[in-house]
Amino acid sequence: MHIANGMYGLILVEPKGGLPLVDKEYYVMQGDFYTKGEHGDPGLQPFDMQKAVDEDADYVVFNGKVGALTGDNAITAKVGETVRLYVGNGGPNLVSSFHVIGEIFDKVMVEGGDLINENVQTTLVPAGGAAIVEFRVDVPGTFILVDHSIFRAFNKGALGMLKVEGEENKTIYSGVVQEGIYHPEGGGIQQMPEEDTKVEVASSNKTLAMKMESGKQIYTQTCFACHQGEGQGIPNAFPPLAKSDYLNANVNRSIEIVLKGKSGEITVNGEKYNSVMTRQAISNDEIADVLTYVYNSWGNNKTNVTKSQVEAVKRGH
């Protein structure tokens, strides 16, 4: 039970003379958690032994919590640097399929031992085990660390970010995004645009501070994989929410997009985007909270979106 509550860590035993020098080294520890409440339920959650026995994890996370390696907590490097990650898996149950989206591991010290594998995309890290991976970053961007058992990443929390700064290299990456780009869906249940769905509606009478706290949690679970930790989006793929002229021009349109989804071309801050925004199967309360959080963050117009506004848009008024 102590392992299931996160009581684990890594110990590095280096060879005589140490490991070869690299530019950056980081610690990444995966773990799975089993709670009485469901994923995203607020408040302190006690351990659920039956879920643990059934291996039905509510959370699979890096470094102890959802978002521990995202936004301001993202790991960093510069173009041309070599990064070494010490990747552990505390379990207690699940094996990790560790991967960095957009990178190939130059070296993998399999299970943290002497055996070295080269040019690996994804490596297994057993529960109670570890691996050491190294790779050189050749282009700038935000590279996503995941457990490639992929619903654990975008729906349960096993997701981190490596932010790389430096000059672009068009020979390696042109910046062109092909039609049909993979869309990380976030932690909420997703549906395609224009389909009917029913969601639970919870009444609330929250202060702005309460809505901001709730909205941030919903944003982290549902939105940040595409729109990123500071609302900056991903160039050529997902539009920014920070200082967004499209967002600030029409609050009801934003509510409708969250309710119904949207496909087709839009222009945000002078740049064109053409992809699919799936509808979000979250309650009217949650829509009001997450949009209030977005509108009151990153230089937007500080609109306090209410549940009644969401209900009105949903009714078509």
C-alpha cells in the first residue's frame, strides 16, 4: 500500500568514473494511483484497494501529480544539446511504454543496466524498474513525454513537456503539418462536432476565485495538450487562447464551440488554422468554469462566464 501511495524513488549507481557527460539530466518517475473518487474529482481522495487489485488506475502520472512536468514545470533544453532522462516506474501495477513524441532515443540503457539499445522510439519500463534514455535535440519546439499506452497520457495524466529553444533546421523539420495530424484529446470524454450528448449538470454558486480554481483543473485535464500550459497553442496545428482576438470577439461563439465542437478554417491573431475541435462532454457548470479561467488568463478580456449563459447558448437563445 505504501507504494500505491507514491512512496518510491530512484537511486542512481554510476560506474567508476561516472557516466559520460551530457548537457541536461532529468528525473522522470511514473506511477499509477487508485482513488475512491473518479479521475478529476475535487478534494483529497483516499486509496481504493479494490481498484488497485483490479489494476483500474484513476491516475497515471509523472513525478507524483498531473501536470508535474508541464507549463512552468516543463523540462528544458537548447537545440544541439544532449538530454539524459532517468526514467523510473514505481508502479505498483502498470508497465510504462515511455516515449518522447517527435524524438528517437539515441541510446537506451535497458532497465537501467549495462545493455545499451540504440535508435529506439519507445522503451518499456517495468513496474519497480527503470531505464536511462539519451537523445540529441535538433530542432526547437515542445516535445511531449508520454506513456505510449496513450489513454494513460491524455486521459489519466502521464504526460510531460520538454521545451527546446534555438534556431530552426528546415532540413530536419520543415514546419509543414500534414492534413490528418494526430489530435491529442485531453482528459475529458470527447465527441465529434454536431452530435447530441447528455451530460450531468451540477448547480453551483461559485465565487470567481472558486471558478478559476475549478476551471484551471478542467483546463489541465481537457485542454492543455492542444492549447498548452500558457494558452499559446501549437503553431500550424492548434490555435492560441492567449490574447486571442477570435476568443475575445464573441463569448457565445466560444461557448458554442465547447458545446458542439467545430471543424473548418478559422483565423486567430492573423494566422489560419484548419482542424477539428471535438465537443467536450462536460457539464454546463464545468464549461462556465473553464471558459472563465481562459478569459481571465493570458491577457484575455476577463469575462466571467455563467452557467446561465451556457444554458442559453445550448437552447439556441
